[in-house]
Amino acid sequence: MSLRWRCDGTLVCGAKSQPREGDTYIDDRLHYRLSAELAVVVPDADEKITGLWLWADGSHAAARWLISYLPKR
């Protein structure tokens, strides 16, 4: 399952959301690494309804790491 990383920092399920200008697409493979292997993103309690995902520690440290990992536009 993919994620969309919104410009405001929100993470949403790719299948449960429509793309917006400025989104960064996180493919299935990277999403698996972030959630299952590194455990830096976790589903919101209501993810099945809202499609929201959260940074596990509530900070943006993981977001800064991800920015350095993604290819430059």
C-alpha cells in the first residue's frame, strides 16, 4: 500500500486519497520499509476510515530522514 506525503506533512493512504499538487508519492516498497522494518510510520487508530498515517514518535525527525532519502525533483 502506498502513501501520499502532503505538503503540510500529513501522511495519507494512497488508495484512500486523491493526489494533490505537491504530494510526494511513497511507493509500496518504501512504505513497507518505513512501517514494518523501521517502524517510523504507524496507522492512525481510525486509518481504515480516515486513511491517515502518523510519524511514530510524533516528531518530524523521520520526515527529515525521508526527505534526504527521496530523489531530488
